[in-house]
Amino acid sequence: MSRGFVKEGDQEDVPLVTARAFLPPGVENFVTPEGFQELNEERDQILEERKQYEGVDNADARVNNNYLTAKLKQLDERIRTARVTRFDPAKQNEVAFGATVKFKNLKTGAIAQYRIVGVDEAAIMKGKISFLSPLCKALLNKKVGEITNFSTPQGMMEIKILEIS
């Protein structure tokens, strides 16, 4: 039925859902096994949350259900396109997806450690960086002992790979 024949109060609100982490078109959706599990747990949580609106017919329930349905649609797409990738311990001599990398800022002496993960898993405060991040791009394919440069807003940072696990 045309929306022109629907009473104004009967129209469903289109929910505004925050987009998931950006994944450029054509880039594979690499995910660690733990990240894939987290995506599925998030899906289960949304499905559970939607149950509270089943059989409820009021404006708030419709809006909340529409919001959860939109979130679920985005999440299902990420799960569908996920390419679960494990770090191969046999390749510990080179930085790759899934690896944990410890490095030193040669200018300040500061040591940092991050795990390279998928875009949905990245959480800098938890020591996880996206495989698409500029820092990750500077680290990828480097070996222990190698020095690489990384551009920051404060200027060029020279970093030395200390450990890969």
C-alpha cells in the first residue's frame, strides 16, 4: 500500500543505527576466531533483546524492534562475510593478521604491544588494532629486530619490532 494511504501515526519510524566499523568495499572481512565468536554472541544478545517486544503493540516497542532489526541486519552481513583467520605460530618470524606485536618507539623508548585483529574487534584500550589501521600497515610483514617508520600527528615515529607472538 502506498504510504499516502497510511495514517501518520501508523507509519513506522526508520531507525537511526550507528554504522559498524568501516570496512572499505572490496576488502575482505578478516576476523580472528575470538572475534567471530564475539560477533555471534552479539547476535544472540540482540535476538534475546528483541524477544521482549514480541506481542507488544505500541509505538515504543515498534521503534525499539525496528532499531534492533536494523542492527541485526548490519551484524548478519558482517557474520556472513567474515573470513575467520588464525595466526600461524609457524610464521612467528613475521608480523601478520592475528599476531601480537611488541615494539619500541626509538625516540621515546616507550614500549607498546598490540594484537592485529578485524575491524569489529579493534579496541585500542584492550591492545587490539585493526588490520586496516596505519600502525598495522607499518608493522605488517616486518620481522623481529626490523625498524620501520610510522607517521603520527606529532611527526614520524621510528619503531623497532621486539617480539611477535
